[in-house]
Amino acid sequence: MACLLLVSPGAISQIIQCPNYPILRAKAHDGLAVRGSLVGNPFDRAMVDSIAKIGRVLGIPTIAEWVENDETLRELALLGIDYAQGYGVANPRRVG
């Protein structure tokens, strides 16, 4: 068993530690810091930067949700986020 570390601005102080299981990925969860406000908002940029740093320290990939445009995607790359999800990357598609 392994853990996915979900980090959101509203719950940054409530990160659940999984001491008995490896953490596979850190995910910028719920989109509040990414969607639209990452560029031009120092607080949101710092939140996403901290998630990228956590991933680097733990040696795990990081994922940002709610990426809606190329500007945000470029900013995430500059911050060191590894993966992105959202309409700025690709439209949802049927899986079955």
C-alpha cells in the first residue's frame, strides 16, 4: 500500500502523514492555488512552490490540478511541478 499526498491551500496544516507507507506522489489538490490565480498572486505561487519543494525533498513527482491555460502551465514548469491536469493540458475524454 502507498499514499498520495493531497495538498490544498485550505488544508495545508492538516496533511495526514503516512508513516508506515511510502508516499508516491504529491498533488496540488482542489485547484484553488492553480486555477487562474497562480500567475500574479504571490501567496498562491508560494503555495504551489512549496508543494514542488516537498516533492523534490521526498523524491516524488508532483501534480497540479485545474491547469486551464498555457501561462499557468509555463509557470508550473518554472516552479518544478512535474505533471499537470486540466483543460489547459487536454479536455476530459471517455475512458471506456
